[in-house]
Amino acid sequence: MREVRLIDENGEMIGVMPPARALDIARERNLDLVEVQPNAMPPVCKLMDYGRFKYEQTKKENEARKNQKTITLKEIRMRPRTDDHDVEVKTRKIQEFLAEGDRVRVSVQFRGAEMRHPDIGRKLLDSIAEVLKGSAVIERSPTMEGRMMSMIVSRAPGWEPPKKHTAATSEKTRATQNNGNASASTTASPTTPPGPALVSENSEVTSVQPEN
């Protein structure tokens, strides 16, 4: 390597020079000389704290993995003659899975003579799809596979699950209503409203060691 193009720790171009001169500058500034574009003509080197750069890079990768949501395929099974109450319960469970970002396989399992009436299972799946309209999209329409008819649904773009009301919140609401009724029955007093590295992550980096 006869010459390198040197960039300082702030991303400013210093110039083209022999590698030995670049190493001298790195020592003067107590920094590392890192080759970031080895295939360029001449190769590009950068002044940086390489240990800190690797630390920041690892930290970003860990954060990305931490925030990454793994989408799984859940399954809800039922029978052709599942009663309406159980269907409602299972449909709410499907919506809970969708709210968590998961895909759901909704299956109807047939046994014995039930195999003669696949239309009952299709009608059941169609009714569930109708209830889920707006909160789910059908990725795969009802399909018969052996003794199982199933469809796959996923969360509809832009759909937000309804917020859950906790028991404590409900109790607080009831207490507030009771207090309001008691106040109204005694004194009609007006209520007072509440007051107001400097290196691109995609760069290929290799540390350049000083020659002996």
C-alpha cells in the first residue's frame, strides 16, 4: 500500500499520504487508523477510537434484536358444531393474537360423519371472518386438508386493538359516579374543573497496525 486517503475523526478529509504518515497522525491524536474502504483507489482510512466504535456497533445490534418482534403462527381449533358462546370466546382469542402481531390459523376439525358436511365448517369460518372484518385480513382462504379445514388470518394494516379497562379503573369510575350522585342529592354546588462513530455500520473495517 503506497498511499491512503485519510479522513479525520470528524469525517473531514485530510488528504492522500503514505500509510506511515497516516499512522503518525493517528498516534499524535491517540486514535486508531482504520481502513474503511479497502477497494477504493487509493484505499480510504479513518481516524477513530476503534474500541468505542465496536462497542457502539454491538450496542446498536443488541437494541435492534431487543426491539425485533418475532411473528409466530398461532392456531385456534374448533368443531363444526361448536356452540355460539365458544365461537365468540375463540374469536376474541384470535383478536388477542392479532393484537400481539401474530398470524393465526383458524381450523375446524371433522370427525366421522362430519366429513360428509364440509360446508358446515366453511360456513363457520366465513362467519368468523365476517366478525374479524376490519381487524384481520385473510392470508389464505378456507382450505380442506385431510380432516381439517383451515384459514390463515393476520392483523389488518392500521387496525388498533381496543384498550382494556382494568377492574381498578371500573371500580374508580363507579366510586366517582356514586360520589357524584351523593353530592347532587345533598347540595347542588358547582364542581371545580381540574387545573390546568463516525463510521457507517455497513463499512468494512479492519484495524491497521503500525509496522515494526
